[in-house]
Amino acid sequence: MATIDYIAGFFDGEGSLIIRFKKDKRYKTGMFVEPVINITQKDKHILEIIQQKYGGKIYYHKTSYGTTIFGN
């Protein structure tokens, strides 16, 4: 079920890629760059399958529309 093609399509519809820049004097540039991949879903089952296959974490975010589950 969780083939790479399925996950790519799922990510295309429900995912996002965020690049975070954090100030950090330990690095030559003074910045730490952190790529974050998110997939948002209201049903945690598919996120658990992806997590089992590729790792990552699952988080819960409550909004006025209900609970959103996302993984990164």
C-alpha cells in the first residue's frame, strides 16, 4: 500500500516542504538550516504506515475545525 509512488502522490496533495533558518553561532554562516517535510491528515492510519516505513514523528494539532494530525 505505501509504495513510493503512492506516498509521492499523497505528499503532492497533503504535504509541504519547509526550510527553517535558525540563528546559531556554532556554524560558519551563523545559521542552521533545517528542512522539514510535513504531511497533514485527519486519519492517522496512513501516517503510521509511512512512519513505520520511513521514520519520523506524528503530532496532533487541535483547531476549530477539529484535530489535524501531521507527521515530519
